[in-house]
Amino acid sequence: MKNLMFFYALSLLFMMGTTACNNDDDEVEVPSTITTAGQLTDVLMDIYEDGEAPGFMVSVVKNDAVIYQEGFGKADIQTNRDYTKFTTQPIGSISKTFIAAAIVKAIEQGHFTLDTDINDILPVELKNPKQPDATITVKHLVTHTSGLIDNNVQYLQAYHVLPGEDLSTPGAEVMIDGFGAQQRQTLPL
């Protein structure tokens, strides 16, 4: 697990290098070895310039220390605001990757098991209101079988299309037609 974060960073770099391109002829060539921060920055800049994302930020953590942090592109194109390490980015479902890695690490270190009652871990007690005597385990949470139901209204508040954006793009169409998102300004947390 010592090199887990390095593995994730390289995986992210590979995914960005293979998916961030406009077409197959424009693929960014990712070197098999990157040994310096400058080389990593160069590759990430190529990925940014050849991709469609307005901006992104990359951090690499090793031995509990941040060894690389760099933003690329714009966080807000309209205001020309750069994407930096301080840019707030809702990460949505990709957070499942980080949660899974953290759960595996915690289990490996003996903090709990998949069968541990979550109330043995959480600082507040959590019960299913329809089955208050039932035990909710870590396994129930990671497999979405706890019986707890999310409120869809909360999701619609999080997902939206910014005013002025082109509503004819595939992404906007999916957001609006598929999920019922609205075109509006971002709501603060």
C-alpha cells in the first residue's frame, strides 16, 4: 500500500491521457517514466491543451506529504479565473474511488471489518427509521444496501448547467433531459 497514491496518480494520468483528447489522431503521448515535476507538468499541460476540459488540478502525495500540486487551465472561463490548488471542485461519484481506497486501508490496518456496525465507528448514532432495530454495517454502506434512501431533491440542487452555457451539447442535454437539472448559478455550500 506504500505506493498506492503513486499508483492512483499514474492511473489518473493514464486515464486523462487516453480520454481527454478530441479524437484518436490527437492522443497525447504519455512517457513510460516521469522522474521530475517538470516532466509531469509538461505532460499534464499537453493533456490540457489537447483535451476539452476547461481546467483541472493534480496532486501527488507520497509518505503523507504533498510532493506535487499544479493547476491547469481555467476554473471559470467567463471571468478568466485560473484553476489552482485552492479551486473548489465538486467531485461527485469519483469520490467513491477515494472512499473505497480508504476503507480498504482501514480494514487492512485493523480499524474495522466489513461486518462492523457503523455506530461503532461514527461519532453519532445512525439508524434506519423504518427498521430501527436493524444493524447497519460497513458492508451495507459500501454496497448501498443499508435501507437508507437518499432524497433526490438534494441531487438536483447539486447538479446544474451554468447560465450562458450551450444547452445543445451532449453533456447539457443529459443533465437537463436525463436528470432534470436546471440552468442556474451555482449555490454555495
